Amino acid sequence: MAQWLIQNGHLIDPANGLDDVLDIRIVDGNVAAVGKSLTAEASDEIVNASGLIVSPGFIDIHCHLREPGQEAKEDLVTGTASAAAGGFTTILTMANTRPVIDQAIIVAGMKYKIQTDAVVRVEITGAVTKGLEGKELAEIGDMAQAGVRAFSDDGFYVNDGRLMRAALEYASMFNLPVISHSEDCCLVADGVMHEGCVSAKLGLKGRPAEAENIAVSRELMLAEMTGGHVHIAHVSSKGAVDLIRAAKAKGIKVTAEVTPHHLCLVDKTIESFDSAFKVNPPLRTNEHIVALLEGLNDGTLDAIATDHAPHAYEEKDCEFNDAPCGFAGFETAFSVLHSRFVKTGEWSVQKLIQKMTAGPAAAFDWQDRGHLSVGGLADLVLIDPNKAWVVDPQKLLTRGKSCPFAGMEMTGQVVRTMVNGKWVYQDGKITRK
Ligand code: DOR
């Protein structure tokens, strides 16, 4: 395996408190040394990273790879290529595949396929209920033993509180989190966007923020009752942020994530009736965004996650009411947030990197990820903070070509991604060096 010396990069490793121009040597898939002006060894292949940021590889604790069963939308090859291009070296894929990942044998099949097809580390979520039907608990124990890292019916709320209680109790025996898609099913009914002035004006059925707040409340109470770890996916409402903050202060075992789209986009964009903006939970208003930003600042929200949810362009290219929810997110996540919050001076780049590396790793207690410690895994990214580019969905490596950021000008982009000591992405292409 090649030995790499990455020289003169601006190394930002929030978990280790590093923020300086440093060299880093990679040997046999591990970080061998970090320091000022390391002396090159004969076997080193040198990468000049001056002007670039060197960061631990990003960790996405929420994505959909569509395999098995819906490979026309995405598969392990295209999904992990897209993740690598976005700088993600570990991703957690959700269980709403066809068949649903609700049995140990399906987890084993996924693991087998991941070995041959994936260019980044793919962790698996098992379903909470069989078939995501919300009626009967899935094989929680067997799937835990087969290696899933979390449980979730994401896409759906587990409406039956008794089942969610049992899932939290059962998952806690394996120290695993239960991820909740918190939207009360009856309140959202067949709503297609945030309920408010814009939905009223457009005559589209709404999904009220209260549906999220109510659903989150139950999860927090069940987490308190069981001692289990609940993770709230894609938080999008002010009420949810307030509830999670209070629960954390009380010592309840809760973690939470927020997506780039919920931080940057509002319901008003839907006045275009462009289904690229259709997502669950829905894009809300500025008032909610302000609360999400406060939540990220004070640690109520632990991580940024993409909810990469690709659909075939033809499926999205229809009337707003009929389009499926979600869109691709890996390749735009860092750049969107860097352009919107770092370039404008609202956030430090260190903060953004923390929420995409150490934050998600700590939320799920993945101690071997999210940092560049000597002896640890060589999963890292090189970022050009000044690179200007325009989002052209046709050029993205994902199959999900519908993108709410299409046409937007970005500043800052991942230029290289290394997983386990090998470059898997470089100059717009997948490599395996
Ligand atoms: O918009 C969404 N799409 N939200 C989800 O929770 C699921 C996802 C999907 O799987 O398409």
C-alpha cells in the first residue's frame, strides 16, 4: 500500500484541537505522523496541499442508497461515488429499501455487496418494524449481531408508541440508537409542504410544524422512560429544537441532526412549483431556520446530515403533488454550507467541519472515526476553500439528478477524498489508488 506525505495543508481536526499548517503521513491505511515540516522518507508519495484544508473525512449519519431494489434511483456504486465526491468517508444508509432491511440475512447481503461495490465505508441501519409497516418489531437482536449501527423506520414515524418503547429498550441492550423520523402521521396526512402562508396561497396541503413537535415530544418521553438512545433525524422546526434542548438539559439520552437544505432553504421556494424542493420534513420558514442555527451553535443539534434521498429525474419531473419526496445531497452539502455560512463570516470553517466529523462520530459513539489521530484510520479530505463552481446536476456522480441547489454558485469544494489510506476520489473522478 502506498505511503503518502501530505504537506503544508491547513489541517483542521476539531476532535484533536488541531488548526494549523501541518504535514500528515499515511502508512498502511493509518495516520503515522502529524507535525510541522515532517522529513520526507524515500517511500513517501508527496501531495502538496498548500492552500488546501485537510480535514477528517466527513461522516453522514443519514442517507438513502436505494440498494437493494431501486437501483434506477441509486445503487452502492453510484451512491458511494457521490459520497466520496462530497468528502464523506463513512455513511449510514437507511432501511427503506426493497426489500426493507429488516432481517439479519439482508444485512449480511448488504455487507457482502458493500465489500465489492462501495468506495467509502457504508454502515447499515436496520428497520424498527417489519416492512416499515409499523405493526411488528423487526429482528432487532439478530440485526444488531449482524452489524447494523442503528435502527430506524425513516421515511415513516413509528406511530405505535408501544413498539417504539420496545425498540428503544431492545436497541439499548446493544448500545445502539433508534433514529426517529418525527412527524405525526395523522397530522401530516397527505400534506406536501410546510403548513403556513405559502401553502395557503398556493392551495397545497400542509404539514404543520406541530406534527414534528408532537412526534419529538413522545420520543423524548420514551427515551426518558426506557433509558434508550433516541436520535432525532432531520430536525426542521423551532419547537423540536426547544424540546431537544430541554431534554438534553434533563440528561435524557437524545442526539439530533439537521440537514443543509433545512438550514438554507424556505417554503417560499415552492412558489415555483418545482418538485426539486419537495422533501419530508418540509422546508419551513426563516423563524425555524433561526432556531436551527441556534440549536447548532449551542450543541442541541449534534451533527449535519445530508438525508441524501435520490429519485430518478423522470419521477420528480411531474406535478408537485405527485412527486416523490427528497433529493440527492452528498455532493452539495459541504459547498452549500461553506458558501452560505463560512464565506459570509457567520460560521468558522472549524465549526462546519466539527459538525460534519467529530459531531456525528460522537453522537453515535463511533470512536474510530471523525479525527486524524496518530495510529487512527486514514480517512480524510482535501478541500479547496476558494474553488468557485456552479451546481450542474448532470455533472454530479449520483443518479439523483433532481437538486434544489441546481444552478447555484458555490465557493469551496472537496478536491480529494481518502478512505483507509487510499485516494478514492480525485479531480472529479473515482480512483482506487
Ligand atoms: O424526503 C424524504 N425522502 N424524507 C424521508 O424521510 C425519506 C426520503 C426518501 O427515502 O426518499
